[in-house]
Amino acid sequence: MTSKSRDGTSAPEVATRVLAGAVLAADFCAVQQLMNPKSKLRLAIERDAPALVAREAARVALDPEALDEPARDEYGKTLDGIQERYGNEISQSPFEPPSALVEELAERAIQRQAYASASAALEHLGARNKRVGELTASGLRDLKSAEAADAGATEKAFGSAVESFWLAVKLKAPLEPLFQKRATDLHFTHPSSKERLLGTLLAADHKAAFGLSVEYLLGDKEISASILSALSRGTGRKAFLLELARMLSGGPERYGEFVSRYRASVETLLGRAERPDFVLAQRKLSGHTGEDAEDGINLLRALAVAHPVSALVCRVVAIPRQGHYLIPSIAEGKSALEILGIDSAGESATRRPGD
């Protein structure tokens, strides 16, 4: 059991409160404050300065009085559980959180899509690379199962694969992919990448187009290459890319809304191929009904966040003295979304994490 002080500022007591709040909030940063020998909280505890400890602990630890009743009850249970299971370890080493407790925090962080905390906690345990490898291997197994399964089982297997690969990517690089920046880079900083994708679509090189698309959406070359190697059939590649696009849009309903607007925009352009109305086409794409035309570059960035696949299937055109417009990419009478084979909303087995 933890030794107690009159003011509750002994190292074990403070550590227990910090750890309870960290687990409840899935916040590994608070744990790092305990472990860091140069943190203000750690220095205050080691100097045995109760007033300073209380101040720094209040800054780092979760305040149960600020929680609503259900959360406060959960905090109390978490605190009691930590004291019961890890009290002796914390008393002996208050600045070294028990590995099992850090593992609990990591799993809770994953469930709450707090990927930065999960990644840092697993890195502390020396288990992040192993977890990423396991998730990647699981996703690849699901891909093989999907290609060999019937239609219903295929969708479920692809959905499971997408979830595994996405979690692997987020644990490797929690802040990536930043779709707003990636879309701008794709179209303006590294336009050759966009041209390369369009070239593969024009040449009907679906495998190459799939590889470029998955790499953009996942932001991880290694995992993307593994996926490309694992899928031997075009139907499988299209099904996986569709499932990934749906998930990143927040599910089939939201993706379906994007597809409907995209198709309407394509019809507008094809209906006036000789003198395309970019203003109307962009308005159909965005769903914006106002009189003033949106800036195409700003729309590119906004759509890239809501529907990451949009940056791959749209292009920005600059009209002198008018501005920029975002419109669907079209090649030989077909839209990029159609050529990629992901112009269907349908039902999906996955939703974007957090939705």
C-alpha cells in the first residue's frame, strides 16, 4: 500500500493520482511528467515542498471535482484499482510507472483514438514496432482472406484490413497524414506526383494508380507497398481502395454524399465540354449554394479533410482574372473516381475513427 502524508503530497500519493487521471484520460503526457527528472512536478516532489507539489500536481493530475458524476465515479474506481493492483510497485518506485499499467493506458488510448498517447506509451514499453508489425501482418492476412471469400465476407475482411492498416499507420506517425497539407503538396508543391497519378489513369494502369492512391491516403510507403503486393486482382484493389475511401470520409453515408456531388459536377462538365462552366461545376462539387464562388484552393483543402480521396480525383484550374476552381479530373469522358472504381457509396464495414 502507498504511504500517506498529511497533505497528500508524498511521491506515491501524487504518482497514484497522476496515473489514475492519465489512465482515465488516456493521456501519457501526464505519465511523462512523473518520469521526467527535470519536470516541475518531479523537482517539487524531490525537494519535499508540499505547497509546490500541490500546485504542480493540480496542473498535471486530473481534478475529479471538475468531472461530472459518472466520470468522477469512474475516476474513483480507477484510483482504487491502481492502489490495489500496483500500490506496492508505486511505493517502491513512484517515478517508474508499472509496465502493465502503461499497457492499460495504451489500449485505452487506442480505443479513444488518442494515437499520440498510445504511440508514446507503446514506445516507452519498447512495443510500438512490434504492435505495428502485428497490425500490418493482420491486415495482410485479411487481404488474402478477402480475395478468397464470397462477396459478403469480402467486405468484412477488407473493412478489418483497413482498420488494421490505419491503426498501424497512426501508431507509427500519430500526426500523419495531415490531409490538408498533403493535398496542397500534391497539387502545388509536388505537382509531378499529381501528374504521375493522372498519367496512370490515362494509361489505364490501374495497379500503379492504386499504389499511388493508397500511399497518399495512408502516408506510409512501406505499408502501402505491402498492400499492393498482397492484392493480386484488380477487383480486390478497387474494393480495398473503396473501403479505405469510405472509412476516411467517415462512413458510407458521408462518402455517398461526396460521390453524389462529384457525379453532378462531372455531368455539368461533360454536358458543356466545349465551354465548361467551372463555377457551376465547383458549386455542384462543394454543395455550396451561395452566389459568390469559393476559392478553389481553399475548397481543395477543406474537401481534403472531409473526404481525403478528393485530392486524388480533382484538379485545380486557374482562370486569368477570375481565380482558381476545383473540379473533378476527367480523362476520355470518364472521371478519375470512376476510373479508380470507387464511384459507389454502398454499405461499408468500417467508419472513420472518431465517428
